[in-house]
Amino acid sequence: MANITLLVPNDELFRLAHDALQEMKKRLFMMKVIETESAVSEARQAINQGTDIIIARGLQATIIKQYTDIPVVEIVMTRQGLINMIEKAKRVLGKENPNIALVMFKNMTCDMTGIGEQCHVQLKEYLVQNPELLKAAALQAVEDKADLIIGGKTVLTIADNAGIPALFMANTEDAMKNAIKEAFLLADTFENSDIPAHAVLEKGKSSGKRKEQFVNFPYKSEKMQAAVDLAEKLSKTDCPKLILEPIGNLHKAFVNAMHNHSKHSQEKLVSYECIKGQSSYDDLYGRQGRVNDSLRGTLVIDNFQYMDVRSQKKLLEILMFRNVILIAKTRNIKAYLIPELYARLSAFSIRIPSLMETSEDIPYLSNIYMQNCTERYGMYHVMTKDAEKKLQGFYWPGGRIQLESFIERLVITSDHRSLKVTDVCELYEELYGGDIGPEANAESGKIPDTDYGPRAVPDFNRGINSEEDKPFRSSSENMMESENPSMSFGIDQKEAASGNRTITVGDLEKNRLIKSLSDNMGNREKTAAELGISKTTLWRKLRKYGLL
């Protein structure tokens, strides 16, 4: 049996562990109260003495995980324990719908989704990973006029100095029991399998144990959930799998998850990337090819849209004998495939929705990116709800990568804590000036000839048109758009027909300005607000395009 050691920062947690172990009739290899400053040395000493698993909490757990390879089971506040704490706070305050701030380390609490609504309070979370940010987080809670603050000793001191009621965030016996149970479950895994002792299980934090998430990236939208659910179901079989993602890198998370949840998870994950204009036949099907290399594992073919016809025909033959995941950086995959292969794959396509299609994820992702950036750079900023709403209305053709880069720049260059609508609007205008488009060429301003097609460029005000952006559109539709792009953008028909007129990003912007002015009956103030730019910028653009 693996040896389990408990390392905790105070006597209260030690007592909780002692009582829980007596009730559960279990014993640990070692139990010790330690100082945070010596957490790493204490952990290494325990490892040298034979410890296989450590139970720890908060900052101590984070430090031990960072500087050692030993599995660490974290003591996490249970959902019911947090609800009980909030109900106690309501009794202390004696008021309806109070503003309660929770200031603590991120790894000390459970999934808090819906707790505020359930308890009828305005719950605001200030969760940090860097200890240097804890004081700043508490000061921000004070500045945000919290009615009561829940946290540790440092937080309580700041709240007391500000004259704000506070409650100490104490772990419950249930939290300790859950951690002990998880540690023994991990020990049983080591005992009954070939998994090495340095493999760490994913910790659950909702009511002591959260269902393991299939993919390792954050999202809340129903469209993304539908894609994830389909991927999870397909991963349990050896049917062919086709992932469609024109922009972004989420397909990598899908590939890893589908391989790890398949019956081939203990075998190789073999990758190959098709190159436009080059045959993939020998690389894939030769004696030393990727197909033979992935005999019992999973074969992943990236940029699948570039696979040559000969290789496609051979692929059709082997799909029934291999676990194959195909990745296409296009939505119009039908235009690239032989009919038989398209017929086989179209039933198993997983379309990863773009950020423009899942705009409800933008505030959620913005909070995550803000927290990551503030912790990385040792800064502390918060974004107002109005600013988050404004971000949700902006145009993000570059998807999550663009949004994250924007937030990072915003955090680095802002000289005040509270980031408001004006801050995000000014930076968006400075970086993109309303000129950015999904395939815009920074030097020429032209839309290059890609398989997205001009109509795949979403209107700034409408977002992506779900009917126009569906996968597997017919070749005739794409040919019509390719031959007559003026159908989409109102370009002069004679110029378009003559072939002398190139659609530029300026054309898209001018078209958008005209539409917005028309929708707002010529009111410039409303037009500027709708487009997320200042009236001065609107005037400059109107003058630029001769619309004054």
C-alpha cells in the first residue's frame, strides 16, 4: 500500500484530520503541522522517508506540487461547506441580497457555479494563485464595497482595518474526509495497476468530487458543449473522426481527449501533417509509414484538406481497420475530398464552433485570461461588467488567441485597477481600428483567396450567420461566391464582373458604416456606440470613405 502523509499549516486542520481518520478507521504514514516557508523541504524529507502521496492545502499544496514530483491531494472546501459559510454571513449581516466577497487561493475552493443565486447573495470571487496578490485582492474587495469578506488571516486583517465584517474561511470535516478518501483511492490505484507513483489524478472540487472534464479548456456555451459531447461519444469507438476548425488550436485538446478516452489510450498517438501540393502516400502507407507505426494506437492527420487524391483513396480502405482522427482547417471540406471519402466522413464530423458563434463564452474567458495575466505579471486588475459586455459585442475573427492577446495587452498597459468600457474601446480601436477581418492581409488589406470565401467574413454587427457558416456547403454555392463576391458585399456589379475590382477590408468597413448609419437613421452618436468607437473616430472614417 502506498504511504500517505498529511502536511497542514495549523493545529485545527491537524485535529480535523485526526477525528476524520478515527471515524473512517484509517491511518496515515505521517501527520505534521508545517510552516509554509519550509513546505518544500518538509515534503522532500517526507519523500525520503518513504512517502508516496501527500495531502496538503492551499499555498502549501501549490508549492509542493511545483517543486516536487509527488502526487498531491488538495484539501478543498466542499460546496455544502461554502453554502453554510455564506448562510452564516447572511445571519451576521441581517440584510437581503448582501454583497459577499470570497478572497482566497484558487485551489482551496470548489466549483462555485450558481451558489450566489442559490443563497440569494451577490457573491464575488477574488481567487489568486500568487500569494503576493492576496493582499491586493482583499483591497480590491474593500474598494468594491463588499458588505462582508470571507478569507484567511491576511484577508481578515485588511477587512478589519477597513471596518468591514469578515469571516474566517475554515475547512470542514467533510473537506478533510474527501481529501483522505481521494488519497486512499489514489493509493489503491497504485497498488492494483502499473500506473507509476508520480502520476497525479485530476482533483474534483464540486461537493468534494467533480466529474472529470473531457477537454482541458474552459467554455460554457451550449454549442461548444454539443461538440464536446459528440467527440466524447465518438471517442469510445473506432469510427473515423473528422474535426473541423478553420481558426484556432482547440482541435489539439479534442485530439488528446479522444485518444486518452479511447481503448487505444495506452498505445501510441502518431501524428502526420499533410502539405499542400505534396503527396502523402509514401509517408502514410509506406513500409515505415505512419499507418504501420500507429497499428494499435491512434493516427492523427492534420491539414487533412491538403491530402492528395491517391492518398484519399487508400485512406478510405484503411478507415475500418484503424483509429483515425482527421483535422481540417476549413469548413468546406467537401470541396477537397473525393465523393466516396466525403460520404464516409460527413456523418462523423465534429465542428468546433468559433468564438464569434459562442459569444456567451467571451465574458467567462475574459475573466480567466485576466486572472492568468495578473498572476503572471504580478498585477491586479478587474474588469467591470459593462466592459465585459462591450468585449462580447466586439469582432474577434482570431478567436480565443486574439481575445487572450488583447486581454494581456490591456493588463500590461493599464495604469489603474478597474478596467472600464472606455479602456477596452480605446485599446480595441488602437490595435484593430475596426479594420480587422478573418483573413485580412496586414500589408495589402486584401482578402486572400482561401476556402473560407468572402461570405465567411461575419458582419461586425450580426456576428456569424449560422446558415452561411455551416460545414459541407455545396461546390456550386462556393463557386457562385468565388465567381461573384459582389453578391455578398454590394460591390459595383460592373466593376466586379470586369475583374478590375478587388474586395478589400476597406470595402467591408465602408459597407458596415453605411449599414450602421442607415439602421440608426443617420444618428452618428448611436452609430459610434453601436460600432464600439468614439464619435471622433467615426467622423474620421466617414471622411476617409467620402460619406460626409
